[in-house]
Amino acid sequence: MFTILEITETDHNFTKLMRSIKATGLEGTLSGIGPFTILAPVNLAFGNMSPDSLEELLKPANKEQLANILSYHVLSGKKMLRDFTNGQKLKTIHDKEVMVLVKDGETYINGAMILTRDRQASNGVVHSVNILNMHYNPQ
């Protein structure tokens, strides 16, 4: 079975995410034992950023800022879609808090809608989401 990193690395919808992960050095963490839940922003999720902004974030001088953004996309533990409940608060791997909203049959984490779900890996699970940098209060 693949790791969550291998799943995201082989999916063409996550090429911008993988560039970001490699720029921050999160590869080691995401290849680890886990378990982790990755809320993987698809390439279109990076669309709110100008290409120049992404290129700027990928520079070594901005590694910490990019890692902070990505940290909202990795949860501690394995969370399948059925494990998310409305109003639930979850901790990321860097001890930040995100909020779950279940509305009209869709599940959102800090406003990011889960698109594809429950892609199981040897060290966790991958869900794709439509928004990058989910660190806002959804209320």
C-alpha cells in the first residue's frame, strides 16, 4: 500500500502541492508512520494565488511561511469522511485547530470543501480539497 506522500506524488492533480511539500521539507513527515490525514489542495486551489506569489513562496527564504500554510492541511490521526461531524474541532500536526462544517451533504474543513475522499494509505488517508491555506474562522 502507498503512503499518503506517494498517493499525492503520483496524482497529477497535486503537482503544485508536491512542489510546496518538497520546498518545505515535509516529505519526511508525510512518509513517516503516522497516521495522518492530509487535506490535499488540488492544483486549482492554488488558482487564487498569482503564479508569482507561488514562486515567491517556494523560495528557501519563505520556507517557514509556506510550511505554516501547509500545516493547516495535515491532521494528526486518520480521519475518514464518516469521522467528521458538524462543529467538530480537529488538531493539525502543528497543534493548530480547524473546524468541521457538514452542510447540504458536503463536508468542509475551515471552509475548504472535501472533493475526493477516503484515499487510504499505509500511514493515513488523503482527501482532496478546493481551497489552499484554510486558516480562517468559517463563522
